[in-house]
Amino acid sequence: MKQLRKIIFWCHLPIGVIAGVVILIMCVTGVLLTYEKQIMSWADTRNYRVNAPSPHAQRLPLDTIIAKARESKKATPSAITIRASVEAPAEINFGRDGGTIFINPYSGDILGEGSRAVRSFFRFITDMHRWLGAQGENRNVARAITGACNLGFLFLVCSGFYLWWPQRWSGKVFRNVMWFRRGLPSKARDFNWHNVIGFWSAVPLFIIVLSGVVLSYQWAGNLVYRIVGEAPPTPRVNQTSSNPGIKPSTNVSDATQTTNSLDSSWARAEQQVSGWQSITMQFPNSGDAPLTFTIDQGNGGQPQKRTQLTLDRATGNVLRLEPFSSYSRGRQLRSIFRFAHTGEVLGIAGQTIAGLVSTGGTFLVLTGLALAWRRLRGWLGRRAKSVNQQPHTAVEALGTAGE
């Protein structure tokens, strides 16, 4: 057992040192991304609250809202989101680079665009978190690095808990490894912090890092399905349309065609799920393409409260209704892993836990690197002392032998 502990320690130490800087970057950026959705929502709409003309006022027809948005941006929207709150503006998205504008759904007035500064900040932080800020083809290399460091981090969490576990339990040992102690010298303080933070962070950190591995590697995502006895889904081929050969509409006349009968389809979508908080419709690529809706009863990051709906464009008939409960166990678990990584699956409480654990991960890296440096410095000092105590010349060696 002692030998096994020694082997695990000497695996734990170099992996922590080698992957430490990348893990530190992922932890710090993870902290900054804790409340990304809430901060962006506040930044986007803090000055865009709307007042309904009357308690029972109806929103303008969707085609009117969309026409206003298209006229404002001189471009075709990619999606529209309407929220249940009567104070929330309609949100029109024009793709990753096209930005987002907000419209008063009762008057049709253009309220303004989303906060480009805040969105750019979080985009930069996300890029750092996922691929260390690399661009273009370099992202493949960076993705491989962050993926490998995620695997290393998973080993560190598991091996760290094993190393933390005391060989003999007592009240004093319990206090030393379970809670922070004051008045310790720097080395003992770092050791105490490393142990205490590691213990209290172990379970949520394991979930966050494990989900990160699932997101990093296709084989890990496929393993989620295989664990529950399902065949992994076939990888999707990127297509610009649900029907091969149909190109996305890029002019106003085509975009106008996609707005026919949207209100009746939207009303149909509202009837499918009670208590919805937001509904997002993706704009079809042609006049006869199906309409797809995401109906959300949660905060946007809870897959268990989300329903996917597909309607026939011409008749409004339901082609496919997919609440979370209709998913296979593998797909449910895979969806949960996606949002367990950010904690959003548990709402604001989960996000807070994820943020605290990411903060803890930051201190684990810093204290771990500090302990490793002290160990290296101590070894170098002992080695230098040993060399100084040895004879430096043949004459000294002979003299020592003669004595």
C-alpha cells in the first residue's frame, strides 16, 4: 500500500507541474464565465425594458417585427427569441458576427443592439477557456492541448483524493485535513490549503472535469452512450440546409417568403409547453422548409426543461415534438454533461457551485506548483550540499583515503 501511494504521488506531481499552467488558465477563465448568461442578459437589455400598453395587450405580428429588424440591419435574421415576461424585448439574432438587436414587441421600435463590448469580452474568455485563444488552424493544436490537460486534471482530482485520505484517522488528523489552520509557515500553509480545498472541491470538481473530458473527445462522448447500453449517434455532417441542394436565403425577397403564417405557427408552439420562459425560432432556409422551435421552461442552460419542436411550414402540423423525457438515456446523460460543466443544469445554484469550485481549482494549482517548487529547491539544495561535502581533487581524495 505504501509503495502504491508512492507511485501515485510521483505520477500526480509531474502531471500537475506539466499541465498546471493550462489548468490554471481553464480555472481562471471558468471563474470569469460563471455568470456569463446573466451578465450578458443584463448588459444587453438593461436599458431596453418595455411597457405593455395595457395588461392584455398583444404583441405585433411576427412578420412585422422581423421586417423591422431586417430593415434596420439590411440583413436576414437567423433566429428570433420571445420571452414570457411582458417587460422583455423581442431578441433578433443575425448570427455570430451579425450581432443581436432588440425590438419593442408592442410598438415595433428598434431599442438597440446587444452590448458588443460585453459579448466580445466573453467571446475572448471562452476562446481562452476552450483553445487558449488560438485562432484558425492553430485551434486544433490548442484543442488537443486543453483536452490532454483535462484528462490530466481528471487524474489529479482522483489521485489527489486518494493521496489526501489519511492512513490513520484521529481527531487531530481530521482537523488538519478538513479545515484551514492559521499561523502556519508558508510550506505548511500551502499543504494545508491544498488538502482542504481539494477535499471540499473533490466531488463537484470531478463532475466538472469529467464533463470537460466528454466535451473534449468524441470517444468520451460515445462512451457515455455505451455505458448505458446504446450505440453512439452517427456524427452529423455540416449542412447549410435541412434539405440538400437548398442554399440559405441571403436577400430580402427570400427572407420575406419565410415569414408567411409565422404567427399561427408561433401560437402552435406556445400551446405545446405550459409555463414556458422563452421560445426561440430558427429561420428556415427556404419557404417550404420546416420551422424549428426551442421551447425553454428554464434559464437556457437546463436541458431537462427544454423541448424541441418541428412544425410543417405549410400546414402548421407537428412533425416532431421532443421533450427531454423523450430522449434516450444516453442522449439525456450527454445533454446533462454539457451543462454540468458550467453548473447551469442546476440553475443559479449550480453556476455558483461551479464558480466556487473553479476558484478552488485555481488555488489547487497555485499551491500545488508552490509545493513542487519547494520540493525541487530542497532537492537541489541537498544535492549541492552533498557535492560540496565530497572531495574535489585527487589529492583530497587520497588524503581522505589515507586518513
